[in-house]
Amino acid sequence: VADVGAGTGYLTFRLATLVPKGKVLAVDIQPEMIEILNLLKQQREANNVEPIAATVTDPHLPPASVDVVLMVDAYHEFAYPREMMTAIVKALKPNGRVVLLEYRGENPFVPIKKLHKMTQNQVRKEMQAVGLAWKQTQNFLPSQHLMVFEHANSKDA
């Protein structure tokens, strides 16, 4: 699992306990976050967590290495979304999935600046442009939608 935009690892370390025989790649572009992730990895003895320093155009994930890429309120922050997503798609294993959690741009009452919200239509178009097919959207959170995508050429797509 890759947690792209991992920050201080709030989700990274929760995911690590869910995949004890797997690995969680904690990706962030901020060197300070990578330092924090490394410190917390040591403190928690989370040997299945691997912090990865990304750039604005490349998450530095190995090719065909990831089953799931999770991005929580991160995608809309990408300076180069197409380049980043192209690299993320290359990192997916066959039938790999991308899970995005973003504030609902369709809802004017979500108390977040418009710049930090995305509509489902917008996300679906951008993911389709890099070869991902929409699978489902969950709206169980009050302000965000959780969208699941997979390779457009996957047998389940």
C-alpha cells in the first residue's frame, strides 16, 4: 500500500497494522515529514513502513509494486497532477487501485476553500486521462467523497 501525501503518518501507521505481512510506502514531498515518518517508524518499531521522499512530479514508487495507492486530501495539492498520476499508475500492480478522498466540490456548504475541493466529474476525467477507470464512489463522510479507480485495462474494470 502506498500512502501518497502521508504527512506525519496518521494513516500510514494504521495501515501498517492492517498489512503486517505487507509494506506501507509513506510518500511525501516535504523533507520534514520524511524525518517525522522515520522517527515514528523507529519509535513504533513499524518495520513494514518505508518512508519515500517524492518530488512534485514523481512519487518515486517502484514500477508494478503497489496494490493500492491511497491519497487523502492530497491529489488536489499536486503541482503536476498528470505527471504524478502517470508515475503512480506505473507503480500499480495489475488490477491495482487508486483510492482518493477529496472534499466534495459539488457541495457549496462544505466549509473549505473551493481550491481544495473537487467534483466527482473532475476527478473522473483526470483519472481517465492517465488510464484509470472509475469503480465506485462512497459518500459515508459528511464533506468528502471516497473514489476508487483501477487500471482501465484491468479485467474487472
